[in-house]
Amino acid sequence: MSDNQLRVVWIYPDLLSTYGDQGNVLVVERRARQRGLDVARLDVRSDQPIPTSGDIYLIGGGEDRPQRLAAERLRRDGGLHRAVGNGAIVFSVCAGYQILGHEFINDLGQREAGLGLLDVVSVRGEGERCVGDVLADIDQRLGLPPLTGFENHQGVTHLGPTARPLAKVRLGNGNGTGDGTEGAYNDTVFGTYMHGPVLARNPQIADLLLKLALDVNALPPTDDHWYEALRNERIAAAQAPA
Ligand code: GLN
């Protein structure tokens, strides 16, 4: 962070914002401001260069063709790589998650190179599309409450040795590999299949991104009773007999 200003970069709202992904930017902005931080939000369209001096980068989900276009442009641009090299934090959802990996299957059925910022490879799932509610226990090392969300993807994502699963599903498919893992992360780059404005349902992840960006262990508390009520409702619904 320079000039005491937190720079939040939303990557390619014109291509990767199919599922209300703007919600993630709004939640990060709001929770930073609630802690008295000065926040600059930068929405970067796909015909603009990716700034390399951001603190937190958010990249959302999208349909297969926009996903390929976004991957091509991000590879050509190179800015996100440089930002990660500078220590930036990245949070990605669905198509964005696949793009951050080594490769995925594009809309033409071909292997498309990703950015290699996460040690994951995505393939096209042979089974039914993974659609539905997700309830997942976040990796113990992160020490955060369970995650709730919604998934909608055909891709199946395999983790390599330097990616840790973000969570283990109690309900839903997550990475679709059958081992119960959901999402992936390393020290600064995060990916999840939980759809769209996942941070609006899981502000504990927004706070994790802020703590990493600010290099602090704790943030001043906020009133989270609405989030907690929603989480408890979703957990109870997931546990109710069918
Ligand atoms: N196109 C990708 C898939 O279906 C990602 C979809 C999404 O972003 N929800 O696997």
C-alpha cells in the first residue's frame, strides 16, 4: 500500500462479470472503508492495460468465449504477473480461477494457456454440469468460519503440489475431482468455484484479502450479524433431511 491508499483493481468487468461479480469489489471496498481505509477502485476493461501497482485484484466468472478472450488479453498484457511479483493479492472466481491456472479447455474445445499464477489445471468435466449450493469448510490454516455459496461450472480443476485446496465441501462439488476439494490458493493468489458475489456471503474472505494486503494479523471488528444469520441459515438448510 502506498500513500495510505488501498488500490482495488477489478479485472475486465466487460468480459468477466456475468454473475454479479461486481459484488465482490463492493464488499472489499466497503469493508476496507469500515476500517477507516482510503480506497481507490480501478475498473479495468479488457482494452486497457492492467495496472501493476494495485494491492488487491479481483477477477470474476464468465461464459466460455469471454473467458478465452480474457485469457488471451491477460497473457498478452502481462500486468497481472508483474503485480503478483510485486506482492499483490488476487482473488478469482470460476472462469477467473481457471484462467489463473496453467491451462483450461476453451469454448473451441482446445487447451488454452492460463497465466500459471496458481498451480492448477482445468479440464472439461465429462459428467453433468456442477450446479447448486455449496457448503464448505475452509482450510484449517486460514482459521475462518465455513463458506457458503453457489456453483455453476463444467470445468474440473486438478491441483498441483504448490496449490492448497481453499476448502473441503460438505455440500456441492467444488473442484469436481471427486476428492471434495473446493478452490485453491497459495500465499497470495486465491481461486474458487463459488460463484459471483461470493464475498457478499463470505466476508471473512474479504477480510483475509485485506489482512494480507495490509500485512496485519487482525482488523477492527464490524457488525456481521446479517452475514452470520445467512451462514447459519444455509448450514441448517444443508443439514436438513431431504
Ligand atoms: N466456463 C467455465 C466452466 O463452465 C467457468 C464458468 C463460470 O465462470 N461459472 O467451467
